[in-house]
Amino acid sequence: MKKKIISCFIILLVLIIYLTLGEHFNFYLKCPIHFLFNIYCPGCGSTRMLKSILHGNIYQAFRYNPLLFITIPFYLIYLFINYWAEKKHKISLTKKLEPNLWYFLIILFITYGVLRNIPLFKFLAPTTIN
């Protein structure tokens, strides 16, 4: 479990460096799905969302990608609870919950990806608040 925590911190550090340097030198990666097909994937707006969070602009972060904005804290809580359960009670929640959780998340993200490209649900597309 220590390796997972160290890996999470390394990923977080790399992400912060990418966001900071990307803002300074303007070299963010473009979404290949949006570039090729002109549709929004479930992850479109996530870089701008993370950048807005780093700048403390929480509402703007939510408008860039509402689904990721909501699911990331729940995933972090899930990781913490799993870590605590393994450390204190020597049980792993991952083995019991993970397959169903992944199926749910896959269905959720596919549905979100479809809905955000339907004109009726255009409020789900990445938007900038003036």
C-alpha cells in the first residue's frame, strides 16, 4: 500500500509540474478525440479544470468538467478508506467493490460522453465563465 501512496504523490507532483509549465510555456496537449471528430470526450476540459482548481477558481473548474470534478474527490475518499481498512483491519475493500465500481464508472463515463454532445445537454460541454 505504501507503493500506491508514493505512486499517487509522484503522479500528483508530475501533474502539478505539467500544469505549471504548460501554463507558462503554453504547451498543453490537445484532446485527440475532439481534434479528429469534433466531439467532446468524457475527459475534455480536465486539464483546464485542474488548472482552475490550482488557481482557486472552483466554479470555473466545475464548468470545465462536472463529472470529473465530482468523481475525483469520491475516488480519493475511496482510496483513503481502503488504505485505512487494510491498515487497521487487514481487509481489502478493493477485492469486493472494485469490479462493480469499475463497471459503474465505465457506464457513467460513456453516458456522460454521449450526453455532453447532444444539444439538449450542451451545459455539460466545457464552458468558460466570464
